[in-house]
Amino acid sequence: MHERRADWSWTTRRAVAEGYATGTGARRPTTGRLYRTVAPPSAPLAHNTRRGEGEYVLNTDGLTIAEVPLTP
């Protein structure tokens, strides 16, 4: 998935991210994964406040992105 990191959107809400990763948030297959990053103030390109998801589009250049386990 690393090659697609420029296509990802991010959220500040773990429950939203897990919903998308497990398929419950968007009625998708349960093949998703959960990733974490710490973005500096210069990284956000857009912030979508619709649907209450806390969604951000980030410039991921130079960011450390790590896969984290889903909550059992």
C-alpha cells in the first residue's frame, strides 16, 4: 500500500478510521488497514467537516506512516 500513500485521506477520529478499515464505515470489504502519522501544521491540504468524520487530505511527503493494529 505504500505506493498509494498520496491517495489516502486521514481522520483525527480512530473510530472513523477503523470503520473504513473494517468495512463498517463505508460498506466495503473488511480488507482495510489502519495507519498512523503525526502531521506538522504545514501538511494539511484540505479539511472536510461534512459527515462528522474529521477528514483531512495531507501532503504526506516526508511523513512517517506506520501501520497499527485494529482494535479487536
